[in-house]
Amino acid sequence: SLEQQQLVWHNRGLCSVPLGNTWLPWGVVPMPSLRLSAFSREMTVAVDDGEGEDVVEVKAAPQQEELPWETLRESLPVGGSLSSMWKVLADAPPELSDGYHFMMARLGDVTVPTSIIRPGRQLRLLLTDNLLSPDLNDPNWQLEVGAYGGCDVSMYAVPPGRQSEYMPEVYKNLYEAAE
């Protein structure tokens, strides 16, 4: 997301790339000590103004106090899942050598409540080498955690692209192929 002059812009399509805000120094972290924590909350910072023409614009809401984070899962060990990913990468196809790629590995039987996967919610995942789960409601949580990797997801309801008169040409063949 990008915020400029009271507008919040979300890239929901082509050219989406992960950008590192905080990078965890992998070379100095023992993999077995890595832990994943998951949090969720209602969004408070953006509302759709419904007046977009060529682009759907989202205006920033008046300054509001952020709602508290709810802890979904605390300090889950991820060493076994990372070992599975390393095995795949050791014999990776050549296509993985270019660009950005997301790899997923299950954390055993761990689930996230489906009630949080809906428009208007935020999901935050933190990968740390700290045995304690951070308290995101504490303003100093980053100092307590130290190095971490984060993934933030904001969920929005969007109209179906198939009927959109504003669909970029590059997407049209994707929808036609699905018919």
C-alpha cells in the first residue's frame, strides 16, 4: 500500500512484488530457534469512497486510534517446515532462479480461525528467533523482539473482475481461458 495526499493505493495485480521492510539476517539465526506468531484485528485506516473512475481510490479515514491486535497463534516452531522447503530448494527447477517466488510449507495441523479471513480484517505474521510471542499491543514490541520477518495482509471485498469495464487488457485472456 502507498499513502499520498490523503489517498491510500493498493497494488492488487500485475507487478506485485514483496518488499522487505525488515529483513531477518538468516546467516546468523539457527533455524531450529525460529518461531512464527499470528495476529489479527479489524482495519481502521481505510474506507472506500466509491467514486473512483479509472482507478478505485481509497481515502484515508480520519485519524483513529488503532484497534488492538488479537493473538491467533503464539511462538510456533517452524524448523521442520523449513527443512522441507530446503529439500525442495536443493533440487529446485530452473524457473525458481528468476524473480520473486512464494513457497508454502504446512506447520503440521496448525489452523487459523476462518472467521478472520474476511473483508475488513488485517492479518500479521511474525517470524522471530525469540521464544516468547510478541505483544503487538505494546508500543515497544519491536525492541523486545529484535530481528524479525513480517507479513501483513489486509483483506478487502472487490467486485468480480470478469464483469468490470475497467479490466486491463492484460487480464482479459485469463478470464476468457477460465470459461
